[in-house]
Amino acid sequence: MKHIETTQFGTHYILDGYGANPEILKDTTSLKAMLTTLVTEMHMHAISDTIVVEVGEKNTKDPGGVSGFVMIAESHISFHTFPKRGFVTIDVYTCQNDLDTDTLTQKFTENFSLKDIDVQVIKRGTKYPTENLY
Amino acid sequence: MKHIETTQFGTHYILDGYGANPEILKDTTSLKAMLTTLVTEMHMHAISDTIVVEVGEKNTKDPGGVSGFVMIAESHISFHTFPKRGFVTIDVYTCQNDLDTDTLTQKFTENFSLKDIDVQVIKRGTKYPTENLY
């Protein structure tokens, strides 16, 4: 098998936020606008509609909230909010290895009025071939 | 501030797969069926349509492929394929903390004929409140 040159495919930014403003977390119209604005501000390119749906209560662990998603040429952005718990969980996955994660953290913290956050930045596809194989 | 009991919100399964069969990676119809079947087999519940779109070549790093997404009551599943590189990158994010990650790995490895994989399983929302705050 011939040697394949590889590189890192992308960066996956993960934020779990606590103590959020519940009014923000349940406002589907504002959440949709926030997601659309974020795509533009981060110089990404949407390739699907921005989908934002209300999700009903499921059980004692999951009292419902709002889920959002947009597919971008660079990969995807998603969030799930739980207004009754003040919790929001966010993914920004992009093939931009120079993703400005500090700006993302600042924007999300401000937009959701978060009191506490856990951020993880994960390397994705570390053995991605630099050239076409097929 | 009163003490808040917390628990782990969910589990995020990440698979980056290499050496995949390029014919599988470009077959939008089969990919859509695979995603729909997976939701059922993993006892998840779709709350959006399964979206599968072809994505054109963007630059030398990204020669295009197919992206798929479905929002589930339990969170979301997404994939992005790059047939010319034999690469697929998958996320399964669920509030089921007992997610059967071994079964997922087996299914994805078989379905895409993967030769090499990197799997990461990430704890999400480790400070998720067990009860409603609002």
C-alpha cells in the first residue's frame, strides 16, 4: 500500500453552557436569527436551511426546549436548549483548522447570558488524506 | 445561591473513518436509508426530516461529498463524506448515557467498509441540573 500524506481535516468546537437566561433559550425566532448571524460572522457558508424546532417534554430528565441546526459547506452547527434547566449544548464543526474559538466562546456566553461554561476543542480527522485517492 | 443537584446530560460519540468504499460515500440514496435505519435500530426518535445533500468541491482540501443530518429527540446525528479521500466523519449525540458505542462502531465500520477509525466518546453537560430551575 502506497504511503498517503495526511493532514488534520477539521476542528470541532463544543460548548456546554449553564445558568443561561431561560427566556433566550425558548425564543425560537431569536435563536434562528442568532444561528444565521453566526454563520455570516464566522465567514461560513450555509448549504441547508437553518432548522429550529421546539421539542416537547420527554421525561423527568428532558423537560423539552429548542433544537437548531444548519449545515455549512465547512460542516455543521447545532444547538439544543433546555430553558427549564438553563442549559444549552452547542457544536460548531468546521474544516477551518484556524477556527476562532475564543470569539465563539465570547459570542455564545454573551448571547445566552451564560454563568458557567465547559468548552472542548477536538481535532477531527487527523489522518485525512491531503490528496484524492480515487 | 442554592445548591443545584447535577448529572451528566448526554454522550457524544465521534467517529472519523478512513479507507472507506468511495461508492458507498457518494450514494445519497443509500446514505439516507442508512441514517434512517440507524435511528430506528438505536431506538432513537427522529424529530426532523433526514436531510442528505451533495456538496460540491470547494478547494484542494475539500473535494466535495455528501452531508447528512437528522435531529432526534435525543439530540442529533450527522455525517459528512468525502468519497475522493475515502473519508467519513460522524457524530451521534444523545442524552442516552447508556449509548451502545460498540454497536455504533461495528455498524459504521461495516456500512462504510472502513479500514481505519478514530473513535472518541465525550461526556456532554456534566453539570446538567437534575431538576427544573425555572
